[in-house]
Amino acid sequence: MIDVDILDRNIERMASAVRARGLNLRPHAKTHKIPEIAARQIAAGASGLTVATIGEAEVFAAAGVDNLFIAYPLWISPQKAERLRRLSQTAQIAVGVDSAEGAAALGSGLGNAAGSISALVEVDSGHHRSGVHPESVASIAEAAARAGLTIAGVFTFPGHSYAPGMPVEAARQEERALTRASEVLAAAGFDVTCRSGGSTPTAMLTGNSAATEVRPGVYVFGDAQQLELGRCAAEDIALTVAATVVSHHATQADGPGRFIIDAGSKVLGSDRPAWASGFGRLMDYPDARITALSEHHATVEWPERRTLPAIGDRLRIIPNHVCLAMNLVDDVAVVRGGELLDRWAVAARGKNK
């Protein structure tokens, strides 16, 4: 369920902070997958949305979003090329590239429509996932230009910023990578109009000397990972999972109490970073920990010397990784002050192609 007042506060806080730094905000919609939330982000000043797949782009374009960046090094098929062509007729579309082969395939697949699609070269700023070294961006851009694509600039994802103690250093690495990649592209004769960076942990650290826009996603909801790292407070958590106590788990007499709730990995997701203390947190009981998950069960370890919740009690659970949890449900309850206001469809759920 989504607390709409907290959601709106999170959206406005990020929009104001990014605007004050002279940057554009292009939120990553893979976190929420909900057109109603996208509309709130656009109304708060977002220049467009980031998505991970063509399927997500189709959902948000159909909802009226007309500026979309697919931040992924797409490998195009004839079917995907046709879908991109259709998208480009109703929205401004940008895509990521990080190889000459990928750029050539994009151009070949899109044919005469290639010029209507912008390409951003992905740069590795320390996450070591996709993306090229900043010194290598010119050759990728040249391949994309030969394929007929319009070169818009560079982008990076400092995903290592989610590790403990890393946001400041990741933001520095992001700044260096974007700056150097832009210099290399400009020296090769390209007009670098977009320098795109930013994760939720670094978005408020990114400066406009290196970037023109940032792409945070998790900030709309927050999650247990961000809470445990101290990057958001409990009052910033906009999304929780309503779960019911279904069983009391027998333990040794001198051990902590344990009980079972009816929200397992098929609702909460199974992500647990090495540094995390559990598979999620209980909103109203910060000392409790979810110590084990199966598909439909979660085991909660309860603080000693406290009475266990009764079987049938309802609890609010904060997922570890909210992006995964959102992809596991068809719709969400929208609440204010504990009262149900609406239900929103998770329209981009499962749009992974």
C-alpha cells in the first residue's frame, strides 16, 4: 500500500533539490511502474521519464508521457525495431548504446526511423556493469552516427552508490566519468547536449558542472535497504506491504520469539545484500527482523521480552528492494491517514521486453 501524502512529499523534495542544483530530473519509472505516479512526477517538474525496457516505454507513452529514455544497451530485433518506430511517432525517444555492434544493429533495424531516435553512450563510472571507459565513447558514438542515430550525449549509473559508505565517492566517480566522456565526445566533433547520471543515493550530490540531468527511482517510496543505510527515515517510507501473522514459531525458552507472516518472497522479493540485517523491516517495530523467507512465508525474529503479536494481527512490512516488490503485484492500495482512497494498477508490471 502507498501512503499518498508521503509519496507526494518525496516527489516534491527530490524535484526541488534537483531544480535548486540546476539539473533536469528524469525519474526512473521501473521503481513504481504506475502511470498515476508518473503523472505526479511530471507535474512536479520532471522533464521526462527513464525506463528499462521498450515494454515500460510503451506503457508510459500510452499514458501520455512524451519524453522517454530507455537507459539500457538495447540489442534490437525486428519486432523491437517496429515497436521503437511506433513509439517514436508519439514520443521523444532516447536509447542507450555501449557497443559498435549494438549501435549498428539499432540503426539497421530502425531504417529510415533511426534519425528520430536519440542515442546516449553509456559510461562505466565504477559500477562495472554495462558501459564503456570514458576514453572509448567516441568510437561508440561514431558507430551510432554511421548507423543513422542522433547522438545526444552520455549517461552512467553509479550503482555502487548503494553500498555502505559509498554515495559521496560514487558521486565523485560519476562526475569524473561524465566530464571526461563529454570532453572526448566533444573533441570528436559531437554536440553533447545531455550528460545523464544519478541514482537515488547520489542524486542530491550530483552537480551541474558534470551532469545535465539525474535519474533517481527509489526515492518515491524508499525501502529497507535505504532505511538501514541511513539514507531515508521511517517517515519517508511511502510503500509498505500489509501482512498478517499466521503462526507462532516454537523456539527455545531462552531465545527470541519468532512468528510467521503471510508475505514471502513472492511479495517481498528475495534481495538481501550482504550488509543487510534481514529480508525486510517491520515499520512499527524497528528492532524486529525478517530472518528467513520462503515463497509464501516470512519468519520474523521478535525482540526479547516483548509479547508476540497475536495470530491474525496485521503488520506493515518494508521490502528490502522496493523495485522488485512492485513487480510482484498487480495493483496497490492508495491510502491517506489509514483510509483507502483508491487502487492503482501496476501497469508496467512484467513489461520486461
